[in-house]
Amino acid sequence: MSNNSLTQYESYLSAVELITGSHGSFAQHIGDAFIVADKGNSQKLLDAFPEVFMRGWHFAQVKRMRNNVESQDA
């Protein structure tokens, strides 16, 4: 099974969001593991926990949009 919904870069940004700890310790550890994993193991993490990465991606996108709005208001 392959996770084609996120690019490698988007998966990385998702993992960065997950390691903030805002999504629980399990998600934080999955994000940590993704950051240090080689390509094969990072794909295994994406395949095993797609909903965790999609949650991180969603929150990363919301933060990015919020930052864009705030910078336009300044």
C-alpha cells in the first residue's frame, strides 16, 4: 500500500507539525521517527499511519494560512 496523498515534502512538514507535541505523544513519536527514518522506513510509517500524517498536514496548512492572513494585515 502506498500513500500518494502527500508528497515527500508535505509529509515532512506534517511530521514537523506532529513533533510539536500538540497532537499527543504517540503522534509526536511518529513524527520524530519519520524525521530520522531512511526513505524505506519513512514510507512504512506513512503507510501504517496515514491518518496521523493527514492530521499533521491539515494543522500545518491551517497555521500557514493563518500566518499568511496575519502578514497581509500587518
